[in-house]
Amino acid sequence: MKVSATMTQRLDDPRLFRQYAYVDGKWTHGDAGREEAVTDPATGEVLGHIPWLEADQIRGAVDAAERAFVQWRALRADERADRLLAWYDLIQENREDLAILMSMEQGKPLPDARGEVEYGASFIKWFAEQGKRTFGETIPSHIPNAALGTIKEPIGIAALITPWNFPLAMITRKAGAAMAAGCPVIVKPAGETPFSALALAELAERASIPAGIFNVVLGEPAEVSSILCKEERVKALSFTGSTRVGRLLLEQSAGTVKRVSLELGGNAPFIVGPDMDPHEAALAAVAAKFQTAGQDCLAANRILVHESIHDAFVEHFAERMAALTVGNGLQSEVDLGPLIHGQAVEKASSIVDDAISRGATLVAGDQSAAPGPNFFMPVLLTGVTREMKVWREENFAPVAGITAYSDDDEVIAMANDTEYGLAAYVYTHDIRRIWKLMRALEYGMVSVNSVKMTGPPIPFGGVKQSGLGREGGVSGIDEYLETKYYCLGALGSVSGS
């Protein structure tokens, strides 16, 4: 396969740029010769090609994981931790190359990519240690002459289907937990951003992660997902992506009664109380809205501002938004990179057009200034109502919609007016309002007076149609463990129920 000169010139270690799938410790191509081009969304340049594996090759990855599981689960937790920590060290040593590679395939600014590498590596370290704390429990016995308790055992092969917006961290957050628990993993990365996953595989190999424990399969998304969902030997499925696709995967997994964890869509409200400094709140709202160019399930989607400070907030928001620089993520001082592809630009444009046609006011957002076809300049809309797409849908674009509200009860109803329930932001200094909103908001995560809310120690996940289960934290590893109960009766005692 032809290697991108741009990519190899920028990387200190060109071996991190791999154009093959990784199965059973081997780099492999597709048997039928099918391949897919991967392009830089900022420039349109073809960075490389990836093979599309055939169905038998996907099942071969399951075979490899099944064989490897026997030895991996038999290791002591501290032995697995040592291998994971070696992987963590290599990720850290190569973090600049990983960030460059990510910026080129995904488009995010290089500082953001560096941040994701650090963030992603932190999950490997966290779960390496957490794997040594998967304690069972002793149960006070109600049965004469018996000892009762539980132990935690790895569930088995885990399939991990990951998105393009965080091509490294969504893998490590899942794989770190599964592998620490004693499970082999089969990773299916997004076709738009496969190279971060393959670089992780290269580093896993260097860290002496055994063959078959970390596999990366590539291919037609619906075909690969269907095989993994319907394969009985795959005992757990973890998916991050849209609610629509999550529903399909859940249906396909029902026949084998898998453990399914889903991190799906979001429609995050950003609530600004009447006591807030509008300038301070606007700065935070811009940061929350435009992270990853809005292509983030945690990005503020509906900005709800108390009517008493609405106009001042809008003025400060527009001023800060105008200062954002849009461009190629590899260039210095760029705040927003491109959207992932042309369809994303079309969707963003349709959301704006829909809002304006339904009465919203376009405060800012001149698309003639966009530096390329996959770029979308930040947009600010006011007068947003619940009938508009920008209110109802996760827009996954740099489109900010602001709505005024009058009191706490109204804003709670407005915020909860969605099928989603991933994350919510609250900005106020009134402790009574904080407590009321924090409890009343129907979201799995509520961040008060802080844009940053995630990290290895926290249970990341949503309610309603934003998903099932949690990633990270103490509960993250439980997605890959089974609880086995035991009853040890004394020999010679009479058995009973």
C-alpha cells in the first residue's frame, strides 16, 4: 500500500503508521483485496488505505481471542497490570506522533489531539491498577456450617466498536477496562479514523501484550458489527456512537444475550442562572459548545440563559466566538478544525437553515469565510424553540442555539425535553438552585460551574436513550466481569436449599 509522504515526514517513528488490520499478533490484509481510502478532512489528501476483511477473517479474530483468553485470564491481576503499564509507558513516549497522526486523520487541532492522547493513556494506567481491586465479598451465612461469598471473573471476549471523534481515547477507555479484567478485545474503529487504533496495536505489540488479546479488525461497518453481535463466543459488546446505531446493535446482540454497554447520543443543556456574570458564563459556554468543533457527545447543544442576563450573555458569547480561529489542526493557534466529512457540513447547514426558517435569528456565522469544503464556521442562533432541529437533534457541529427562560421550573422542563440524557451543565452560584437542578435534571452526568467533567475515576454514561452502563471509574471494569457466588458447605453436613 502506498504510504502518505506527508504522514511519514511528520512522524518521528513512521512504524506507527500501519495500513493493515491486526489479528492474533499479525498484520494482515483483506483476502479479497478490498480496501478503503482514508483522507485528511482538512486537506482532502489521501493519507493511506485500510483493508476490508472478509467474514472468515473477522471470525478468525474471534478464534484468536478465544485461544488467547485461556492464558490471559490465568495471569495474576498484577501480571496483567505490568503489561498494561508497559503499554501506557509506550503511549506516553510516543504521544507527539500519536497526536500528529490523530490530527491528520480526524482534523482536531494538535493541542486537542495531545490532550486526547494524555486522556486516553490515563485509562490504561487507571484500569491497570483497578484490575488489582476487583474484590469479591464474604457473605454472612444463613446456612449452617457453610461459608458464602463471591468472586469476580472475566466475562470473556469483548467487542469494542468505537467512533471517529475520539479515535484513541474511546478505545483505551474500553480496552483498558476489559483487558485489566482478563478479557481479550476485538476493536472495530471507525473507518474515517483507523490509524490511531492501529498505532495502539503497534505499541501493544511492543509492550508484549500477547497475540490475540488486542485485535483490530477493519471492514464494512454493518457487516463487521453484525458478525460480532451475533457471534456467541463474543460475550460483551461496548459501543460508542449514535443512538440509532446503538439500537440496531442492541437488537442484533439479543439473540446471544450479550452484556451490552452503550454510550450513545447527547443533547446537553447548558443552563445559566440569573446570578451569573454573563461574561464568565459566556466564556464557559463557548468552551463547552465548540470542543472538537462541536463533534462531541458532551458538547453543549442547547444553551438556556435566564432572561435577565440573556442579551448581555449573547453579546459576550458572540464576541468570544468571533475570536475563534478555524483552520487545519496542524497549524498553530487553531481553535476549530474541520468537520469529519462533507456530509457533516451538509447536516450542519441544514440545521441552521431549519432554525432560521422557523424564526431563529442568525447572530453570526458567515460560511463564506470557511477555509475549505469540510470546514464550517461557528454559528450563533438566538430565539431557538423546541420545534427546531437545533433543539431536538444532537447537531454534532459548531452551531450554538440560545434560548431564554424565566424560572428554575421552566428551565428544568426545557432541559429534560429530550430523549437523551447524557450530560448537563449548570452555571450558578446559588447553592439552592444547584441542588435543585442537579437532582431534577434527567442526565447521567451533571457538571456545575465546570466545563471539564470527565476522567478515569468517574463513571461516564447516560440515562434514557443516551446509553446503558458506565465507562471509567470503579464501575467501568464491572462491564467485563461476572460475579460468581459460592457456597462452601462442611463435608458430612446435610444439604438443603
